[in-house]
Amino acid sequence: MIFDRSKGRQGHQAAGGISRRAFLARVGVAAAGSLLLPSAEVFANTLGKQRKIALFNTNTKEEWGFVCAPQQNYDTGLLADFSHFLRDHRTDEARIMDPALLDLLYAVTVLTGGRGEYNIISGYRTPETNQMLRKASHGVAEHSQHIQGKAIDLRSEEVGIRTIQQVALALQQGGVGYYPSSDFVHLDTGEIRSW
């Protein structure tokens, strides 16, 4: 198993400085508020289940996955692997990625009813890579959450990007960018905003 089950410590801090447990409770509120699930009982049963999240990096062609169990903490090995998987493919540099992104992927998977399979377009970006992309496109923020290790751009072959966007907006856990012409959604754990 890929989780640290020792010491019964509190979960990591998720987006906005809230605990992992509080974040997952918010998932329930978002589900109820959006009427995405038929009842609180059904939601509780769905949320409590372990889920395998499978990621494919479209730039490096690497695959990586993890099992998310809401009641358990992520271990340091898993977080290191996650950070390496989302490294800047142009420079091969990695940064510690925000573990709240893992919970965000879990929540999106639960609320979309998907299998948790995502194609990752972008994760961490060095400041130099971000600057280069800014020169090529007006859609790249100068102080991008990608530089901070708090953002991923993704799509799924099983769930449409519009559905992912709507679920992420309902969660209100960070930034949500919708790019239909490029077929991806930006998710981050920064301030709540959308574009």
C-alpha cells in the first residue's frame, strides 16, 4: 500500500489551508449542492471507497497511478513520485507538488463517476519555461500556479472537459480554467477563481 498508516496523525493541509478531512467534507457539500449524487447516504458510501487514479503524461509518455483512500495519509514516497511525474518535461526539473492536487483528482473522479483516468498536459513549470510559454501565448499567467507546483492541466477520455470543469467549479477549491479549443481543463489549489 502506498500510504503511511503510522501514528494516526492528521491529514495534510489541502487547498486554502484546510485539512484533508475538511476538504473531503466539502466535496460532500459540493455534491449535495450541485445535486450530483442522489442522496447523502449514497455520497457517503461513494466517498469512503478507495479509488485508483491512473495518470498518463502526454509529454513524457509515462504512466503513473496511486490508490487514494480518504481515511489515510499520503506517504513521502508517493508525493516524491507524484512530483517527479509532473516535472517540467522541457528541463527535467521537478518541484514538490501540492498534495491537495491528489485530493482534487480524487474528488473530481468521485463526482464525475469516472474511472479516474487522466491525461496530463502540464504540471510543474520552471519560471524559464513559463516565460517562454508566455511569449508564445496570451493564455499563460505571469505568476502561474504551475510555477508553484499547485496546478495541473488535464483531460480525460472517459469524462468530457466540460463535466470536469463544472465539478471543479462546484468544489470551489482553487482555480479552474476551461480551454475547449485545446481540449483541457486547468485545475489548481490557489485562490478560487475561474476563466
